[in-house]
Amino acid sequence: MAEFPFATVTANELSFAERDERYRRLHDWPARSYRHSSGLRMIWKYEDVREVLAAATPAITPANALEPLVGYPRIATTARAIAPMVRHLVPLPAKATADLTDRALHKRVWDTMAGPAGHFRIPAAEQPARAAAMARHFHAALAELSPGPGELDVTALSIAYATRVTGSAVGLPAAEWPQVALWSGAQSGLLGRRMRGRELAAAVAALGRLFTVSGRAVDHELRSGAVGFATRLRNAGIPRRVAVSAVANSLAAGVHTVSGSIQQGVQRLLADPRRVWWDLLADPDTAGQVAAKVLQLDPGLVAWKRRVLRPVTLASGTELPAGPVLVMFAAANRDPAAFPDCLDLRRPGKMPLTFGFGAHVCPGKQSATLAVEVFLHQLRTLVPDAYQLPGPAVPPRAADLLFSGAQVHLAGDRRR
């Protein structure tokens, strides 16, 4: 039998074309699950992924969603990681969003973030103003990078933009925005990468800073009397430790979902010699369709974790043993049974699972979707004749089971 398509490689290490091919092979795989060398059991069929993401039965829990891939025992036995762990992360951060199993508290947190009057909810009447604010972040990030004439590092720009959009949304002081990518990258890396030694210690230290700074941001807002994310959480009766985790988790997930989707999406759009999707970005009415397709095919977050507490048979008949599961929703977004032609922009299909399903659907879904749309539209307006450059030599991208991005440099005549 041929090797399992994702046995030794992750989406983060592949170009969009290589991902397309491996996902195609994945849906031809004869089994419906695969035990990965990480210890996670992979699932990728749409119906299975949707059911396990929902975690609606007692046999499936999201409690491990934010646990480090290497496990806390490895961190505790890594000498360099002990001091930052004790200084910043003991007691361990509270569960707040993706991994919160207290259903009543989770509902209060989620409603505060994304309910009818939620902090991240964007009513239709407010969408133009929110989009305009994001466009200002795009141009501010561009000015900070000061790119030379004719060349643009889309990877760096997307990260700077995502940190500004996400940092401002959660009330993080602007002075902290430049470090957000490093700190949030630590959480993302710990979730999906097998780190060791110095790398593991550095990630723990950066994660500690993310939570410490998030705590300061919460306290600063509450003292200032401003009405923002922290105030909304307090007014909903959310404990401070949970509020701090909600801020930190929103920063980490927001930065990497937005920036990774942009990077991979631009790589795909500019590879088409006809520039069909790229040119659709010029019109705000069709830019949203392209952004939605990018988030379906090339999301910055490609999988999430769940734990099966006892052997379970899913509605499809797929049998899962007890243990941790890697729920590959980026793969499910290409399941031919749910999306007959996923590469067709206008071909209908089921709801993509990029932002989850059920009670734990991502509360930042609307904000992240708009952020990707605004960036792509602004980039197309800025450099309509853009084309990809090889870019400077960089180390290969790390194997990462959860997050994915791309190194993208482009050139073209920029419009003022």
C-alpha cells in the first residue's frame, strides 16, 4: 500500500499545489482514520469531522484542544522551560474558549464574544465601518514595513496586519502589537509541533509573556473605565482568569488564522496565469466570495484536537478508539461527498468547517473572515499586476499539525 499522504509531512511544509494533491489522495485512502506517529488519530471525512468537532456526546471532549503536543511532562523535564513556566504559567491558564468543558460558563463566554450583542459580532450595518478600520490597519502595517519599490513581503505584511487587527479587537495596547506574532506563535507552535530543548523553552517563555501581557491588558481596561472586550467579559460575570485566557487565545488563534490564510491564498491566486480569482478581488462584491474560498481551501488553521474518552462509533460507522484525535477540517473542506468540485468558486457545497461546528464554533469567525477579505482586496488594489518572486532563502517551514502558512514575496507596480 502507498504511504499515507500525511504520515511524514504536514500542510505547513507544502505549496498549495502539493496540498491539493495530498488532500486528493487522502480522500482516496481506503480507511477513514489513521493513527499518526504523534499519537493523534487523524480523521478527515466531512461527516466525521463535523460530528467530532461538535463534541456533543459524553464520549467526545474538547478538553485537550489547547494542550501542548509534547505534553506537560516533557515541559516539566526541560530545564530551561521550568523558570518561565513557573513565572508566567503556574497555575496553568484557565480554560476559556476552545477547551472549556463547563457548558454553562462556555455559553456565557461565547455569547459575550459572538452572541447577538457579542464583542466580535459584526452587524450588517457596521460592516462598512469595520472594513474601513481594517483597511487602515493594512496601510499602517504597510507603512511600518517600508517595503522597497516594486517588491513586497506578503508574509511579513500579513502578520503585521493580523497582529494589528487582532490586538486592537481585544484591547491590547498598541505598544505591545509588534510582539504579538512572536507570543501567539509560541502557543500555536506548542499545540501542533514536536518541540524540544531550547526551542521548547523559548516557546514556553513566549507563551508565558502572551498570558502575562493579556492579563495586564485586562486589568488596564478595567481600571481605565473603557468599554471593550475585558469590560464585556467582566459584566457577563466571567472570572478574571477566564477573561485573560479568552484574550490570549483570541490573539493566538486570530493572528495565525488570518495571516496563514492570506499567505496561502495569495500563493494560490497568483499562480493562476489567467488571474481569474485575483481579478475578482478588485470588486468588493466578489472579493468576499474569493475570501470565503481561500478560507475553505487554504486556512491558516488546518486542524483541531479532541479526545475520545471511550471507544465510539460515529454516525457514519467510523470507529474511533479512546485517545486524542486530530480533526482535519481543512481536509474535510475538500471531501468530494460534501464539495463535488471544491476548486470551483461558484459550485455549491456544504458549510466549510474552517471555524468549527457546534457549540465550540470559533467566536471570531466573522471578524477573521472580514479581515482576510479586506487584506486581499487592498492588496489587489495596491498591486493589481502582482506576480510572485522566489523570495530570499529561508529555512524550510516546520512540521506543524495544526497551523499552516507560506513564504510569499511579490513584485509589481504599486498604486498610490
